[in-house]
Amino acid sequence: MSILERPSRERPRQARQRLRLRSRVVRAAAALGLLALVFLLGIAFARTLDERPRSGDVVTSVRTLEPLPQTPPTRTVTVTVTQP
């Protein structure tokens, strides 16, 4: 090929086949990665469901609170507010 000749835009047959094979491998790897991600998310979801609190019998407890003794105030203050 001389300097004045234009290079061919067509790729040789083997290069095209390698490119197709490479794209298939990349797609297969991406599909397997996505499948693994979905599988792991399913496991995480199942573990979350297993670890949630179980509902049991309802237990009600009743307590009576006694008020604390209070001392009378030492001084009282009256405040008058007038509005216009």
C-alpha cells in the first residue's frame, strides 16, 4: 500500500469475527452479572423477612401512678394584661 492509497474501511473477516465474539462475551458477562445481582437481592430480601419481629400474644399491663406530694407555693403573683 502506498501513501496515496486510501485504507480500506472494511475490516478483515477474522477481525469482524473477533469483534462479534467479544461483544457476545461482554453481553453474556453482563447478563450473568445482572443475574447474580438479582439473586443476591433475593437473598437479602428473604433474610430481611426472616429477621423481622414475630407478632406474639398481646400483653397489656396496667399501673396506677400515685401523684408526688406538692408543697404550697411560697408566694403568688397576679399579672394584669390590658389590650387596646
